[in-house]
Amino acid sequence: MTCKQLNVNDLKCLFFISVKDAQTFPKNFIFNGNKTDLEQVIGNAVPVKLGEFVAKCINQYMVDKTSNRLQTMGQLELELEYV
């Protein structure tokens, strides 16, 4: 395997839409603000699908909090314990 030397001139800025898609924002999500505001919103955002997954885990925990059991969701394994 050979390594290719990276030329800074070959680098491209990611287009706003590409970054928005990488953060899993819905296609119809409307952003307000200037370019700098939009870059900050996208850069600081928790990916939508990650937030959704965490929310589902918390919801499941709240539903099952009275039973001590091991909860597995994909690769994430949580020990649920009522305190």
C-alpha cells in the first residue's frame, strides 16, 4: 500500500448541505441566520439521530426503572438500576 501526499490545495470546504446531512438534520429543517450563525449551529449540534437514540434509551429507562435489569440497544449496554 502506498501513501499519497496530501496537498492543501486539493482540500475542499464541506458544503453546508453536506455538513447538515452528516449531522442528520431532516431535509425540511429550516435554518435562520447568516453564514457564521449557520456554521456555529451545525458545528455545535448533536447529530439528530444520536439525540433520538439517547432519548429513546432514557425513555425506556424511565418506563422500566422499577425493574433492575440489563438493557441492551445495539452496541450500547446499560445497567438499569432504580435508586
